[in-house]
Amino acid sequence: MDHLDKRLFRAAFLFLTLFFISSAVMAQSTRQLIRSGDKLFNQANFRSALPFYERALERDPNNAKALYRAGISLIAFDKEKASEYIYKAYQLKPKVEADVLYWLGRVDLVNYEFDKAIQHAQNYQKGLGKRDEEGKEQAALLIQHARNAKKEVANAKDVFVKNLGPVINTAFSEHSPVISRDDNYLLFTSRSAAVTGSKEAADGEYYEDIFESRRLGPDSWEKPTSLSGRLNGTGHDASIQLFDNDSKFLLYRNENKSTNGDIFVSSKEGETWGAPQKLNISTGDFESDAYITPDGQTIYFSTNHFSQNGDLDIYYAKRQPNGSWGEPKNFGNGVNTQFDEDSPYFTQDGMTMYFSSRGHNTMGGYDIFVIKFDSVSRRWSRPENVGYPINTPDDDTYYRLSGDGSLAYLSSYRMGGYGEKDIYTISYIRNAIVRGHVYSLRDSTIVPGVELVFTGKAANNTPLEYRDVTKPDSGNYQVTVLSARPYQVTLSRDGKLITTEQFEVPLSLNDTTVVEKDFYIDFEGTSGIGAQAFAFKRIYFDTDKYNLRPESIKELDNIVRVLKANPSLRLSVDGHTDSRMPDSYNMLLGENRANAAYNYLVSQGINPNRLITVSYGERRPVAPNDSPENMQLNRRTEFNVIRRADEKK
């Protein structure tokens, strides 16, 4: 070996030595990060555990254990990413941990993959030992929750769920909304860094504090301020109820580490709240929530004091002559189960009670339930799940009505929030009046006697159909339709089809919304068919993807046939996204979705000069981005006729 060879050998040896030392240090560092994460994970401090797993994954992206535990930690914050992590961990190492099939089922449930959740839970059951009764019970619950959720989602209610926004909600938990009678003053509970003392609890969030905010406009609130001092102590403090003309305030307080929390009352002293006084229903066990009736004579509250297995149940007590509360009694009426029942709330007439429960036919976690009092039979109805999308497969609690009952507030872990639990409003979707005229495309004259048929679907897929005929003197029409959905509008005359269009009716919450919509038809005794006679279906995409689905290929093949049969037809191919990513990212994703369809059409022999592509990103949603179903509607590409070459301008 000559001198040069020896130098090269020594250099190579040194390089390999450093490489293996570096790899060992890297591996050791990854193991240390995972151990640090595990310590917090085992304490259920998922928020603090997650950064350790994420840093480990930066070093080793295919570390199955880090992926698995990061996925579990993410379920409360980012359900889709949680699914991605847990599934990847399972693919890399099918036996990453003994309960991996259970957590696959859990993450399927919160991502609305109900059949997959059932299958994973059943497979998990099969692998359990004969004596693992707890595991079998948890799997059975997961299966039942998935079945309940599948049923409720299939029978969705026409309600509009809206996040209260980033002024109120943060990356931490916000819950327990309490609204004044005029709907302008909001008290709520937050675990953000803005709490008094900024002290972290064992689970990685800050201790609960009560905040207040005042309404600035229909959809805007002033920056919340903490009710520090008398109302917020060093432990957990949470809002419960304003009552007695908003002059008194029920709150929850955990005074020290040795108590489970009790119910207190504070009275208004001028513009401030006075020192809270503990109610005598407090037992030293866990009293979590309460409601005092408008006449001040009955209190309903949640407690685990009388429970054999430690779950919360709803009790009530009557006001005594000396002002104290009498002996608590079980509410009964089929409300309390072996699981938690919490957060009782009554309508002003006392004939309807809403409450939260982990039992009954919940979709998973807490759901909102309702019972109604029959004044004839003098009985309460059986608890009924208020349904999707008020309830979701995760926790939904603290249902409270505004003063006039026109909307409700609740706390929820649903998808699309700002962090963990957020505060939302619930409004019932109302009708809208759609009116306008039908004109001739050739000379803009009115066309009387045209029948317009609006067809669509309710949230539970029940068919909707509305129709009218344009008037002889004005050519106008008017229909009242359920708002916030797309309709297919068919125009015909004398039994002959003229054209079909898609029309999106915006959201209405007050039954008085008027939408103006004119139609232009190529009308000469119904002979010619103009550009508006062509209505193409949208195609849809998976989250953050722009590859074409099999059903999309079928629709694109249909568009190819129409374009080849009508050589003068030109299309705009429009790409759209949901709102989860930044605008710049969504514009690029929308462009990729439009290009995917464009490239396929060109590959099938369509002249590129007949097509243009446009990206709108998230800027033209067809539905609110507040549920998986609505976000799917927004992840789309549309095909709009520009103008036929033989049409006059």
C-alpha cells in the first residue's frame, strides 16, 4: 500500500468511525426523547409529551413507537394527523403496542370512519385474553359508539355550527359558556396561558380561570379579560350560570388539592362580582355543574357523591325556608346511567332539560341529550340524543340557550377548532326565498310559462323539491327553499326540457333572506340548446391530495363525451380547497386539482385551447368548513361552460 493509499484508508476509517459514533449518539438521543415523552404520556399529559415525540420523529421519521404515541397524544388537537401517525406506526410495526387495534378504532371513530372503527375494535376483542374483562368492555363500547355515530350522522339535522372565533377560543381548552339574557355578555372558562398566575396543571394545560367578554357586533367579541381576584383562585375555577336577572353567578371552584371541587355563588356588587360563597349542596366529593330554576326554588346539580362507581349523576334539591338547600334527591326519570351525566340545563318554562352524558346512545365521549315534560301524563320523556352535527364522536358538552332561544352555545372537541375544546354556536338552518326572472339568452326578453324545479337534499338525505312557473306578465318566479345547500334547477316549457343548472343557496338563519337569481335560456320554441344546458358534476378530492379518484375518472369520461359531441364548447376547470391550510398553500393545491382534471381531459383527446384552469383555493366554499362532510364538499374541482364558439357576444 503506497503513501496515498494509506492516507485514503485512514481518512475512510476515520469517516466510518465518526459515522458510527454519530449514529449511536443520534439513536441515543432519539431514545432519550421517547423516554421523556413516555414519562409525560403515562401521566396523561399528552400536550407536553407530544413535542418530545415530534422531535424524535425529526431524527427518525419511521420510529413506530414515537409515531404511535404521538398519534394518541394528537387526538384532541388534530384528529386527521393523529390517524396518519397511528396508521403509519401500525404499518411499520403491526404489534407496536398491545392496544394498537383499539386506538386504530378510536382514531377511526373521531375521523368518521365508522365501519373501520367497528372492524378494528372487533379484531382487538379477538386478541384479548379470556380474563381481560376491562379490555372487552372498552372494545364493546367503541363498537357501540361507532354504530350510534353511524346512525346519527346518516340522520343529520339541518343546523349550522359555528366556531365563536379566535378572540374567544385559543389553542387550549375553552368551555362552559354562560350568556346574559340580552346575549351581549359572555362568561366562559379557559385554560389558556392568560389565566391568573399562568400556572400549569398536571395535564399540561393551565389551571381553569373564568373570563368575561362583551359583544361588539353580530360575530365579534371584545378581547376577554380574566375575572381575577375574588372569582379566580389558585386552582380550577369555572363558569356555570347567570341567574336572578343576571345579578348572581354560579361557579365551580377547586380550592385546594385535597378537594374535588364544589359549587359556589357570587352576587353582583355594583359592576364587580362579590366573594363567592359555597353552597351547602357541596359534599367534599366532586360537584361539577348546576342549574337554579328561574323561581330560585330548585337546584339541579351533577355529583359523584352518591355513586358506587364514582361516575357523575344528576341530583336536585329544594330551597328551604332558611334559604339553604334541602336533602338531595336522584333526578331519576331514566337520565342517570352507570356513566357520567353532567351539565343540567332547563328552558325558561322548565318543560325541557338538556344534559350531557357518556351513556345512553352517545356517539362517543359526552353527547348532548334532551328530555321533555308531558303536562298531561306528568312524566318526563326518555332521553333523546339531539343528533349530529350538534353532537360528534368526541366530547360535546355545556349546551346553553341564548336569551331568546334563537341559538345555543356549547363546548366541543370537534374537528376544525383552534386547539382542544372550543366554544361554538348552534343555529337551525332556515328557509330562504329565491326569486328572479327567466330571460331569453338571444334578446333578453322575458320568457313566461317556464317551469322551474329546484331539487336538493336535506342533511339526512331526504329529497327536497320546490317548483314554480314564470308569470305571463313579468316572467318572474319565486320559491321558498331550505337554505345552505346546492340545488339542481331544471327549466322546462310545455313538458320539454330546456336546461339544467346547479345553484347554491346561501345560509339563512331567519326565514327572511331573499336571494335573487335570474336564468338565461337559449329559447326559440325550445329548439336551440345554449351553453347553460350543460351542467357537469363536481369531482372531489381527499384531504391535501390532488390525485383523481375512480369516480372522478368516470365523470371526466362523461365530460370528454360531451365535449367531443359539441366541438364548440369551452370549459373553465376550477380548483377549490377547504380552509385548513394557509391561503397561499390552498391556492397551489387548488391549481393542482384543476390541473389534474385538465391533464386528464387533454390526455383523452380534448384540445387544450378549449380549456382554461383557475384556482380559487379556499375562497369560494360551498359549505361552512365546520365538519368532515362540509370540508369534503369544498375539496373539489368544478367545470363551468365559458361560451360556445358559435354564440354571439
